[in-house]
Amino acid sequence: MRVQDSNLMKAYARMAMDGFKQGWHERNGGNFSYRMKPEEVEEVRDDFNYDGEWRVIGWQENDESAFPGLAGEFFMVSGSGKYFRNIELSPEENVCIIERNEKGDRYRIVWGLVGGGMPTSELPTHLGNLEVIKARDPQLRVVYHCHPANIIALTFVLPLDSRVFTREIFESITECAIVFPEGIGIVPWVVCGGRQIGEMTAEIMKTQDVAVWAHHGAFCCGRDFDLAFGLMHTVEKAAEILVKVMSMSPTKLNTITADQFRELNKPFGVQINEKFLYEKKDSRIGCLPE
């Protein structure tokens, strides 16, 4: 089967377009990777070209990085400088499938980017995080980075403290504490595309599914495309509500209390991280815990 005819490619392209329609992928903003299942590889293997050169994986020039936990695996990855709005129209020009060697320190393109180009410049960050989430849960396969406006806006006005950011997002929609009870990690502004942002995000992904990159965007993972997109959509919807609330008042007249959040654990089979259920000093939005 040709890659572009596979259900995998159709699902990948659909998620890319869903993100574009939300306004999360201006110009060539964002990137998106998927660790393929063995049966998905076998389905399209006849469409692969194994003549490509093996390339170094590095965050910057003269840097070599290895991700042995992903050795020998295949990944569907968006292309560097490519526009998400074009993935559905021409996947073979905007997406690639890469193969990792048995040491995990080289990759080669086996399909896609037919007009030339390279995988996303954030490839080492994606691989580093895919390795971490695979170790946490082998069913986690999607890593998604985009630029949701309301999440980014909040990084200018809320303390860059995961406790505060998560609690305010949790209070915006009850669903949030159920969908991601482990909360949100925060990465302060650092240069994108480098080792530092990749390693800081991977540290968060050891225990959490969402990381916010201050003044830049958000990064999440999931077991499949629906779960990853739904997670990002939920966080951004909550952020939009919080932005609207903050435009009306610096305080909240009503909200969800810590004890009310705890009431969600048993009926929904979750364990909301107590780190985020601190007692608030007052009703001001964004106040730091004591």
C-alpha cells in the first residue's frame, strides 16, 4: 500500500488540518511526530526507499545525540519549514517517514519530502520526548507542538509556576482535572530548537502529558491522534475561558475548590495531583501559594 493511501496518513493529515483550522499553525509554525506501530510499518513498507543517507541527530551543528530507546523504529514527522495547511493536500511533499538505526544515533528518510527538505528542526526534541514517554507508557506514540493563542497569552500574565498555571486552568473547566490530572509543566522562555528546551520538556514528560513553552506555545503527547489533539484542545479552551474571565475581573466570585476537585477522583477513576490542590490565600487570579 502507498503511504498516502493508508489510514495512518489520513489520520495524521486530519489532525494537522484540525490544528491549522484552530489557528495554531501560522505560517510554518508547529511540528508533529508519531512513533509507528510495527503493523503500520509493514502495511506501507513496500513504498519505502532505503537509499537515503544516514544522518546525525543533533540539536545543533557538530552535536551528536543518541536515543537508544527508539533504536530501529519508524516515525512519521512533519517537515522543516513546511506548512500544516498543505499536509492534507500533498503529504508526500510536507511529511516524511524516518527510520532509526540500531544504535539510535542516526536516521534516514525512507519516504516523503519528495520536493526536498528535512524533518522538523525540532526532531531531537521530538525524539528525546518520544523516548521518555515510551519508557513511561509504551502506548504513548504522539508528540505534538503548536502555538495556541490563549495559552501563549497567559504566559505573559500568570506566574510561570506550574502550580499556579495548572490550578487556574483546572478551575476554568471541570473536565481539565479529569483529562490531565497530573497537571501542566512550564518551560520558561529559552531558545527553541536547542538541547536546553528539549531536555527541559523531556523532564516534564517523564510524569506529565502537557508542557507550556512560555511566550511560544505548547507541547503534548498522547496514545493516538484523537487523544493528543483533544488534550491540546481542552487546555486551549480552558485558557480561552480564563482569558475572558481575567478581562472582566482580577478576582473570581465563584470557583471550584480544592475539596470539590478531590470529589472527582473516585467517580472518574483519576488521582488529581495534590500539588495543585493547595489552599488559596484569596480570590485573586494567579496568586502564588504560600
